[in-house]
Amino acid sequence: MSLNGILSLFDNIVLLMGLFVVYQVVYLLPSRYHRMLPVIQGLLISLICVAIMSMPFKLHSGVVFDTRSILISVTALIFGPILTVVTVVVAALFRMSIGGVGTLPGLAVLLSSALIGLAWRHWLYPKPTKWQWLNIYAMSVCVHISMLLSMFLLPYPESLLVISEIMMPVMLLYPVVTVFLSLMLIRQQTLRHLQHQVKQSEERFQLLFDKAPLGYQSLDFDGNFVEVNQRWCDLLGYSRDEIIGKWFGDYLSPAHRDAFRQRFPLFKSQGHIHSEFEMLHKSGKLLTVSFEGKIGHGADGKFLQTHCILQDVTQQKIVEKDLLESERSKSVLLANLPGMAYRCTYDREWTMQFVSAGCLELTGYPPESLINNRDVSFNQVITSEYREQLWRKWERNLANRKQFRHEYEITTATHDRKWVMELGEGVFGEDGTVEALEGIIIDISERKMLENKLKYNNEHDFWTGLYNLRSFVEVLGHEREHGYGEKAAVVGINLSDIHILGNAYGFRYGQNLIKKVADALKFYCNNNRQLFHIYENQFGFYVKAYKDKDALTEFCNNLIHTLGSVLTGERIGGSIGVVEIQHLDVDQVLRNLMVAFENTNNSENRDFDFCFYDKEMETQLLREQKIERELSHITANANDGRLFLQFQPILDLASHKICGFEALARLDSETYDRVPPLEFIPIAEKTKLIIPLGRLIILQALQFSKSMQEKGYDTIDVAINISAIQLLEKNFAKNFIEMVAAMQVNPAHIEIEITESVFASNFLEINEILADLKASGIKISIDDFGTGYSSLARERELNVNSLKIDRSFIVKLLTLKDEEAITGDIITMAHKMGHCVTAEGVEEERQLQYLKDHGCDKIQGYLIARPLDKEAALGLLLKTNKEKCE
């Protein structure tokens, strides 16, 4: 190689060293340009590469070469793809601008050097070891072997000539230069990285010092401030300039200033500081500050300065004081707590870690017996049937982090059972696990006893001890909500006339009879039959899982037999209603039961009978409701002609003349045509419509009497049926007498008919009302005599004029022998008491003859005539009485 070639090579190497300078200089740019460092470095390296390519050196005549491969490969290895791409692009453009036969090999050298350097950076980057140079050397060998191979792109045989000329210097010199340059750049890069880390460390330290959550101070040998951080300044309200050089004691409260003066020498001799002082805030407020630190020494071992961190513990001291007071109060509270406070582990035995002194009174065990299950676990104290439910409830509450509240029973050391209420909650760790349970357990036995008593009284009838109507409604409501099941029914028992016995023999007599019935009915209770006392004189069985309707029928017959035996001699009848439940609500069940009662009561059987509710009863109920509405309409419109009277003649057997008429009410319904009195009168009585309807009936009857008087029949009586409801209406007698006077009718020919059952209740009041009516001249007659509650024993006390023997006695005259019938005895007894006797329901001559033979005064029935309209009755009166006179 010529001297010029060596100088050119040296120039190339110097330019390569420029790469080192570029790396160093670029970092001197202001920080605002740091994001552009890769681009700036890439452009500068590209300029170095162009400069190298502008100063090639000759290896041989006709062979010109440079060190671009070293520059490109080192750039790729050290700086990465961005700088490499910028450099390769610029160098390639420059090489193409030069042109010549070596353009293609030159471009190949640029590209191969870059790719090998980038590949080496990605997979084989040289780590800082003693063999680091060998790694770089191997890369350079690969780069320059690739460069030699690129020479084959020259025309043959020039390619071989060039390879032979450059092989030795390239393979010997270029790798060495590459290693030297790379190591210098790696060293420089490492140093730059360390400088950056140191700078960051200093910045972090300064930030930590200024922004630290704890205050910092440093004092010199005399206790004067050398350094404080920003947190110290914020804590006491001073600026740094107001602090540095001042004595520490100047910022302490007077009481602690002398203490610091005495203790500071001790701190210096001990080598560490741990104390609390009261410091003065700039505003004058006292702060309690905790100090923790060490004494710093110089190289000669002598005192240099203090290093302390300080923390405001003013609030902590207040909390500690409050906590101390709280602990004192807690001790007093636990000592006087009416129960047991506890802390236990969350396990099946409820292993106690702490229990209060109230444990002994609550459980009978001393506290130490339960701690760590020494003698007994709390799980053993819990009554066995509550253990599992207690565990399950704690599980649910802890899963949702809810407070715990539960009532259960415990068994004390003396084997007594107590009701307790536990209130508690879980104690959770930072990871969410249950560390313990804490709470209090209180004795609620007295409260529970009272609750149970109140609950029992609320659900049971006091006299019979049976479940009451409230319980009946709750049970049916609960069963309906959860499904009645395949078979469910209510069997109700209604006792009639109990109140009559109570009025006659006293309240306690009736109540004892109800209890007697209840005790008898309890015999039929089992798992599928529950008995309730649903009303004063009504009971109800809720029956489940019965086989079929026949089973219910058999059950009803058994009840009838039992009730018959219990109530023998009491003359109490009743009804049994059966309602099979499907999807009915409670109100509908009770409503249907009442309908079944009413349908049973409507039968002629005076003993117990039963009736199944069905749709026909519903139809009947609808009929009754419509009739009720029509009756209400009649009373509101002062009669529109639908309520009218018919009159059935009464024959005097002595004169064989018609001596009177019984006024019988009739109803022409818009919906049901003619409705019999046996149907609409009970409806009117039940709804109290009988009072306004009764006035209309009385008015029509008096008008009929006045018509007879006007036609010359002024001795004919008119009998009017009056119910107990009407009699007991306020001022009934007065109003009735006034109506008679207003119609100018002779009261001696007006007769009031009442049934003997009205005397069963309010005997004295009703008898006084009858006395007032009788005193005015109005006649009083007992209708249907012999069928109600027996009144013969008090017959002489009654203010009545006559008796009407019930038709049931007259009907029996057709089947009984004369000596077997008691009708004659009734007539005789009535005559002995001074009463006139009328026989109802006479339809046959045999009946008429018997009554004549036994001295009956009057008769009434189809044998004489059916009930007649007003005009027909007057016509019959004219015809009959005229014939009798002739």
C-alpha cells in the first residue's frame, strides 16, 4: 500500500473516531431537543459516512476502497435500526451519485454491513465480559467476509483481482479497528447511562427529601438547625429561611425547652434519639411531635450533626387518651353487662378467646371454663336443635358482611334451658378472611315467655284453648300461598240457640257448654285435621289428605253422632257446612261456609245435619242478593205495588162464621215472579229491611181492616205477623198504636202474631212491649206454638190473648189415633190459662172433627180457604157470613 493510501486510511480512521465525538456532542444539546437525538445522530453519522466515502484509499492501482463497512456495522450494533437506516439511505444515495462499475458492490457492502450489525445487536449483543472484544471481532469478520463476497458483483476477472488485493488488509486491519471503535462507544454509552442514573437518583432523593410524608431536621453540636425539609416547614408553619441557624429549643413549649437542654447532651453521647416534644406552631398552637434519629459523625469520629425524622402525633395522643378512657368505660360496661360479651374463632366449636364475667350468670360456667374450650365449648352450651341453624346463619351473614342477630336456646350448667339473643359481627383481615367473631349474648327468657304467652293468646281462644279465627285465616292463607295440595276442605260446625241457654241459665252455662263441645271435637284432631274455634258458637276443621267426598261424609256423620251425645237434653241443634278448597282465598272459603250453614239450617230437621257447598248454593246466594236489592228498592220507593198482602180467613168453630183474617205478605219479583214469604221474610229480617217493610205491611193490613169496617164488618179481626226485630225497635208500641188511631181502626179487632221464640231473649223487655199493646186493646197471639223454645212454664206471665197451634201438630192428627195425639192436651192447657186457641193448617175433615171434639176455638187452613186477594177476601166474607146468618 502506498504512503498516500496509508494516509487516506488514517484519515478514514480519524473520521471513524468522529463517531465517538458525535455521540458525546449530541448529548450537550438542550433537553427540549432530546426527542430528536436519534434523527440528529443519524444525520451526523451519515455525514461521517459521506466524508469517508469522499476520501477513499488505494490498495492497488485501479482499486479504491474505504472504511464504510466498519462505520455501518458499528452503528447498527451500538445505535440500532433508526440511525442505521438513516446512515445507509444517505450513503447509498451518495454512492449512486458517484456511479461507476463499483456501484452495485458498494451498495451490497452498505446493506450487508447494516443487516449483520442489526442481527448481531438483536441476538448476540456483546455483554460486558472479558470476552466482549471477541464477540465484536467475530461480528466484524462476518461483515468483511460478506464485503469480500460482494466483490463478485464486479466483472470477471476484475472481481478476483480486487478480492486478492484487499483480502489481507481488510481481514487483518478492519476487525481490529471495529473492535477498538465499538469498545470505545460501548464504554462511552455505559458511562452516559451511569451518569443518567446518578442524575435520576439525585432527583429522586431531592423529591423524596422535599415531598417526604415525614418531617426531617438536622442539628449541629449546639442544637442549631442545619437542615429541614419542606414537610417540616409545612408541619410548623415556618419557611426554611426562618429556621436555619436558629436554636431548636426556641420552637418548643416552655415546659419542654428545659427538658431538651438537659437531654440533648445525653442524645449525643448515646448516638441515637427517641423522644417526644411539644412544639409551637407559628400560629401558637401546641403540637406533640415524635422524634426518631441518629447522631452523624465525621471521618475523625467526632460529632458532626443529627439526623432526625419527626412526625405529628397530636391526634394520636388524643386518640390514645380517648382509647384509654374507652377501655376504662369498656371495663365498667363489661363488668355490669346483663349478658356475656365474647370474642371467638370462627369454627364449629365457637372456641372462645375472651368472655366477660357475665358468662357465669348466663351459662352457669365461669369464663375460664369456656376459654379455648378448657372444660366445655360454647357449641355444647347451645341446645342441640339450634346448633346447625346458628352455623348456617353465621355463614350467610359473614358472606355478605352483615351484622348477626339471632335468637336461640342454650342449656346451662344446671341443665336449665334459656332463651338468648346473640348480636355480633365478623372481624376481617386485610385479605378478607374471618379472623374472629365478636358480640354479646343476652338472656331474653322472660321476654320470650311473655312473647310466647302473647302469641298463644293471639292465636288461641281463651275459653276453649283452640286456635282462633285469626289462626284459621293465617293457616288457610299460608296453605293457599304454598298450594293446598290434592285434597283440602273446611268442615264448619255451627251451634244454634246457644245464646238462648245463656240468657236462660246464665252466661257461664253457655260458655261451659261450648267448652264441652270443644273438648269432644278435639278427639278428631290429627296430623291431617286441625280444629279452630272460629266464632262464638262456630268451630271449623281444616282437613287435608282425605280420600274422597265419601270420607268427608263419614267424618260429618261421626261429628253429628258426637255432638248429639254431648248435647243430649239441651235442645240445641245446628249445622255442619263442608267447603272443598281448590284455589279459593280465605274470604271466599268463609263466605261459602256461611252459605253452607244457611242451607243446612233451612232444612226441617231440628237436629244436626250437614251440607256440602256447591254451585247451586252460589246461585241461591245470588238469588237472595237480588231479592235483597228489590226489597231495598221497595222501601226506598214507598212500595211500588210489588209488595202486597193476601188474607187467609179464620173460622170461629162456635158460630161457624169467619171471625178474622191473617194478613200474609207477598212479593212479586221483577226477576223471579212470585217469591214466597218463607224466602223473602228471612232475608228482610237478616238485613233489617223488615223494619221499613213491616211498616208497609202494617199499613196495608190496617187499610184492609178499615175497608171491612166501611162495609159493615166491624167485628172481624185482622192478624198481622210481627218479628222480634220489629218489636225491639225503639217506640214500636207507641208508633203502632198511633198508626191504628190514624187509620181510625178499632184496636180491639187488630191482632199481632209473634212466634214463641221471641221470648227466648229479652223476655222482660218484649213482655213489657206486649203489655203496652194489650193495654191499648190490641190482641196478642203466639204463632206456631209448640215448635220453639218451650214457654209453657212461663205461659201465665206472658201478655198474650191466644195461641196458634203449629200445623205440624195438626198434620199428625191424620196419622195418629185420637188418644195418641197431644193436640187436645195443648188446647186444654191453653184454656186453663185463659187463652183462646186457633189451629193452623187444617185441610181435612178428620182434623176439623178432632178439633171440634176437643174444644178448639178457631181454625185456619185450606179446608176453609187459601190466602185471598183483598177483593176476594171481602167477597168470601160477604158470602160465608151471609149464608151462616141465613
